Amino acid sequence: MNRKGCLLGLYSVGGQVLLLRELVSSLNGDELFIGTALFGWLLSVAAGAWLGGKRPLAVSSGALFTIGVVVLPLVVVLTRLSPLAVTDIVAETVPFSAAVLISVLMMLPVGLISGWLFPTITRERENAADAIVLVYLFEGIGAFVGGLMITLLVGPVVTTLEMAVLLGVVVLYGAFLSRRPAGRPGGVLTVAVALVVLIAARNLIPFLDVQCDIIKYHPYHVEKAFDTHYGRQVLLTRDSTLALITDNTTEAVYPDLAAAENRLLPPLAYHPAASRLLYVGRPEFGAAQLADSLSELSITAVDPRGRLSEVMGDYLPVPKTLARVHDDPLAFFSRRHDGVGFDIVILNPGNIGSFKGGRLLTLEFLRTAKTFLTDRGILYLPLDFDTDRYVTAEQRDLLAVVYGGLKESFGHVAVWPGTVTAMFASDAPLFDIPVDSIAGRLSHMTYSPRYVSEDYLYDRLNDLKVDRLAAALNPPVELNTLNRPVLTHMQALYSAKAHNVDKALVAAILKNPGWQVFLPVVVILFLASAIASRDTLRRRRRFGLFLYFTAGIVSLSLELISFYVYQSSAGSLFSEMAVLIGAFMLGLALGTYYAVRWGADRSGHASLGILLAAAIAYRLTYASVPPHLQLFYSICFLLAVAVATGLLFAFATRRYYGGQTESNRGLGYACELLGSSMGALFTTTILLPVIGLSWLLVSLAMLVGVTLLVSLVMPAPD
């Protein structure tokens, strides 16, 4: 049973993380859908645990493991191809409603099998409470190993699909060994068969990987496709055009002279003497070549994808003067300041509605970026919003938030309307010059612009267009901050207008926040039903279910909050998600181990106390932790939360099951997962941009505090 518990953790968390990575890369790199995906995952695991706990539906664990390892790679493939069910346009943004549905559906098969395995394995021991706690313990150990494997291997060594097959071979081999009598080794033949399967998969799966992308991006030719720590990269060619697709989104196209000029030349009109330029993104798709034709201008490019840099040299003429820094942009700005300022900093945040893109437009980041500029330095932000003819209400809200952050951080801000809306910020008064002076400066460069030219500028910067945009951005607006990343909801509303279903659905969810009150109402009613019964046994058992629910909703909410804070303060979540989840699962194992050792009743109240202290301490300290310590800080926080959750799980198990053997052994686990699913759906997807991080943490602390008070007066089982 112990070995099968480890295999369950390995398969469950391995499948969860691989599918989350594949979903993020298939749904245009938007981590907003991590919450909806986890909601689908947890509901399916809960359903599997409940169904598996019914004896008439009993299936052997070996059969479930076999089905599971076949299903996982198939679902990975379906996830990658899922955008084709919505659109046949290459790299088009998947509509919000369709993305939510895909993120939920793709998690169901593997989640259902994972949940079904839990009660199936617990039946191998007579006492229900002891069996449930032990399987929970060893599931955490296996999950930690799975998270560590994925962090180390996926990207630099194997792709997501290859890892799914590798994981399946390991799980099947372990399941086979668990069926053998104790003390008998697996045998040379078994090891040989496993090695043959691994070698065959290592040679076959890369071919299938590429075939998936060929199908997905038809009629373009796939030149290169590979995973990195930061997403999936695909290079496409068609009619002498090269396109870089990052997480199913067109990041850059070459040649595209208009885009290159709009990315590089406008800030030079305000600072023609600039010589040192810092570029956040991939300048080799035109901007670097353009800069090479300008005298005395050097570019330092910050981007974490070292493998992509190695590949680009085979397809594009990359100037030797381009200096690359392979580092996460936020980490670079937080840790790598050498005291030498840049004349111009160009930000290319990508999808500003995702947490990954929006973190580069928070008030905190803009103030950090400001320290990298010289006294007359300019921060330049080209945004892919067309404000040339009119400004929609959704555009106004989005751009006003960004504009407000720049105004709050810098002394002077200027905005250009156009097919690319350009924003400039500096502490020096550089922007109050007439259009003819701007055109004259650009015309005296060693490069003669074709798009950002004199005729174009007079049309683009005419008084009517500039005044219209300025009037749209002038009203006071909320700022995008670490505490409240409001850009995520605003971008969702902006993108939703392209689809009627999305427009109605997203507006109903985000523009009417009053409905969100049902969440605390559900929690209060659940607690009231648990303590209102006059029957002592029934009251104790119902409160046990409420403890399960509390463990799930609080721990998952705190886990997602730590994910968000880490990515917004230190680095890319895509590369660290597996190790953070693994650390959380290890903490669950440790908490369960100590609960078994000390006794569930003795550790139960302590678990709630630890959860309460962790939430309060995190609220007081998260904003002051240095970026280079954020990963260590997040791991320690998750370990503390998970240890407390493991202790609380054992406490809830003792309260609900007592000495019973015939109860549904998946019901308590399912109730915990139900709470987790609610935390996954609401915490960062909906509540974070509405009430802010501080109030989220306070609300969770209040829930834990109330639960602790009730548990102290609730009679313990005999």
C-alpha cells in the first residue's frame, strides 16, 4: 500500500503539472486559466474519490494505473490540439468561454482516475482512518518526487509529451513491482523491458511531438518546435516569412519593418543622443537589425529563453553587437542592476492581461525600471492597441490603468495614438516639442524611416487624435499593483467583445461582483449545519466534513496566492510551478506523518493554529522579501501551509471516520477536494483583482480562526 501511495502521488501531481503546462501553452500563455483548470481537476478527483469509495464500483489499482498511463499522453496531445476545435486560424486567441471549457474538460480524465485510485488503495488496510492517513502520507512523498522530476527534466531535456510517457513507464513499472511478493526483486527481464520502452519512446515521441504541431499550424511549415522552462516555442515559415509562436501566440514576425520601426524609433525622436538601450523581449525580429544601422547605438536584450537564442542564429541575421542576457525580466530588474544607467528602456510585456505580462506593468515594477534609466532616460512602452481612429470603452479602461501607473512613477508622460499605441515616460521634460521637431530629428538619423516617417507622423500626431486619446486617459483610474492586478479583468473584458458569448459571460461575471457574496454564504451555511445538529455523533461527523472542506479551500487558496506573488516578484511561474507544487505535497506528507506519530486529536488544534499564523505572517511579510529570496520564501511558506493541512486532514479523518470501516473511504477526501476546487476557481481567477491580495489573506485567516474556535469547543470522538 505504501508503494502504491507513492505511485499515486507521482501520477497525480505529474499528470496535473504536465496538463497545466500544456494548457497554459495552448491557451495563449494565460495563467488565468490555471484556476479554472485546477477547478476541473479537483472536481474530477473528488468525483473519482467518491465513486471509488463505493464498493459496487471497485476496480483494482493495477487496472486503474494501466488505464491512467495510457490516458495521460493522449490527453496531452488533445490539449495541444484543442484550439483547433474553436478556430482554424493559426495562433488566434481562444475565446474566454471556450478556454474555460477546454481547461476544465482536459483535466477530467486524469483527475477522475487519480481520485478513484485513492479509496481503491486504502481498501488494502482494514481500519479506514489509518489507511486514509497513510495513503495521504505516501501520496505526498510521491508527488514531491514527481514535481522535482518535472522541474529538472521538462524543457531542457524532454518535452511535456515525452515526460508524460516517461512518467507512465515509471508508474507501470512500480505498479508491477508492488504486485510481487515482498523481498522478490523485479528481475532482469522486467528492467530490460522498461528500458526498451523508454528508448523506443525517446525516439518516437519527438516525431509525434512535431506531428502535433504540423497539424496544429497547417498550412505553415514547422521549422522548429521545442519546450523551454518558459513555454512552448514554434518557428513557422511561409512565403519567406518567419514567425515565432510562443504558447500559441504570435510573438514576432520577420520581416516586418513597420513593427520594427514602431518598436525602436519613437523614443529616439525624444532622445536622439541615446547610445545605450535595454530591450525587454526578442529584438532580433527586426529591431536589432535596425539598430545595427544606427551609429553609436548598442542594444542589451533581456529574455530568459537561452535555447531560443541558440536556434535563432540559424534563421535570422543577428548582429554581433547585440548583447543578450538570458534572465527573467523581473528577476533581471530586481537583481542585476550594476549602477550603469540606460538611455532608453523598451518594454514588450506581451499579453498584459496575463499575470506574466501584467507583472511588468505594476506600479512596483515601473518604479524599479525607473532606477535603470539615466537622468534623461526614457521608458518606452509600445502597446498593440489601435487608437488611430477611435478609442473604445474597453481600450480606454486598459490604457488608462497603464497610463496612470506611468504618471504615478514618472514626472513626465507622453502618448502617441496609432495602430500601435506608444507611451513614453521620463523624469526629464523631454516630450513637449512640436511634431516638426520630432520629424526633423528622425530624418537626421543614419537610417531613413519608411513608416515612422515625416508624413506618417503629421497624420498620427495631429491635434484631434492626440487630444481624443488624452481625454480618454485623463479620468482617475485604479492602478495595477502587486496587491490588485486589475489589468487581468480589464483585458478579459476587452478580449471578450470579439465574441457574443464571451461578451455576455465575462460581463456577467466581472461587472456584477455582488454575486460573489454567495461564497462566504456557502461556507457559513456549511458550518452552521455542522454545529446545529442535536445528535452528538452527527454533529461530530459533519464538523469533520467541514474540517476537510476548510483544509481544501484554505490550503489551495494560499498555494495559488504564493504562485502569484512569486511570479509577480521574482520570476516565471512556468519554470518553477512543478517544484512549488512538489514542495507543497512534501509538506502534506510531513504533516500526515507527524499526525500519525503524535495522534490526530493532539495535532488537530495545532494545525489550525499553524494555518492561521502562516496566513497572518505571509500578509505581513510577502511585500518585503527580496526577489532573490522569493523562491526559498515561497517553498518555506508552502511547506508550513502543507504541514498544517496534513495535520488537519488527519484531524478531520479522526472526527469523521472514528473507528468505522464500512464508510465511503473517498467521501472525506472528496469533501477536501471540493473545498480546494472552490479555492482554485475563485481565489486568483476572480477575487484577487476585485478585493486585492491583502483582503484575500485576511478573509482566509478569519475562516481559519472561526474554525479553530469551533473545534476547541466541539467534543472529540470517543
